[in-house]
Amino acid sequence: MVVKYLGFYLQKIKDQGSSVALWDAWNKTKFEKKVEKGQLTSEEVAKYNHEHLLGYEFCVLQSKQSLYPDCFVTIVPRNQYIGVHFIDNEGRTYLKYHFGEVKEDRTLFLEEVWFTQYIVGNSSEDQEYRIHFVFDQDGTYAARKYIDSKRKYEDYEGNQTLDFSGLYEKYPEFGQYQGIIQLERPVLIDIISGHKQR
């Protein structure tokens, strides 16, 4: 696993300068010029931002040569939000996790999940459908399936209370992201699989 403190946009991993320029815009900081002059790295800026509760991004790759990340993460402390975008072999986001801080100790809860099914055999962004799941800490959930080609949607509500203990995560230390980037969460697999078959 390789972590690069860089943004990911339009199916491309951004360079250090443009990544830090975006973080500067979010945080009202001025690190971009120092990064462009080689006085700072994007990793050093990300560490500063993490320690000072400022926003930053990073990509997790299989290797330094990977064309696309396995996932791309946005950390926005002022919104008490962490977004994890899982990327497919075409560079598209097929699954998004939205974590929110839910306790004073900054414990995270996976509040929303977006699953996107792209048209099979097509490498474009054309979607067959999307499903948006919203989870409550009390063990209930709701979902909406969007079928854009037909301009319609379908709503679902879970008919039983589930064990969502696996949807909590500790707020990560800098560089220690294994918890939030964990793809497989048993309760989610069951829920998403059930809706994919409909």
C-alpha cells in the first residue's frame, strides 16, 4: 500500500502544486508557492493540515506505478467529514463512503454510502444506476435507487434494526488510515447485494 498526499480529479492523480493549491483555497493557507519551489512537499503540508484540523486529500495505491488509486480520501475537519472514494480499473468512483464525527472524542460513523453500477462493457462514465444509502446509529437505514436513463427513482427502507457496530471508526492518526479505507464491512455487503439484485 502506497499513500500519496495528492488529489484525484477527472480520472487523474494531481500533482503536488495543484493539490496543495486546492487545500490552500479550502483552508485559507499559503503553501502552494513553497511546494512549487521544493521547500515543502504535499505530504508535509498534509501533516501540518492534519495536526491543525485543516482539510487535505490523499490517494492509496497498490504501487507507485499504479495508474489509478484503489481509493481517494478527502478529510474536511471543519465539516466533521471524511469521504472515501473507491476507484475501479477505469478510474471511476464506484463506491463512496461518507463518515461523520458523532462523538466528542471524534469517533466516526459511516453515515452515507453511494454505490454506482456502470454500464457493463463500457469504459465511460455512463451509469446503469446509483444507490444512495443513509445509515442511522440506531440500526435503521433508507435507500434511494436512481435510474437516470429512465428518469426515475425507487425508495427503500430497511424493515429491521441491524447491527451497525462495524460502521464506527476511530478518527485516524496521520498516515494511519486502515480503518477508514476498509472496503469490506459485512453489514454493508449484505445490504448493497440485496439492493443490486432488485
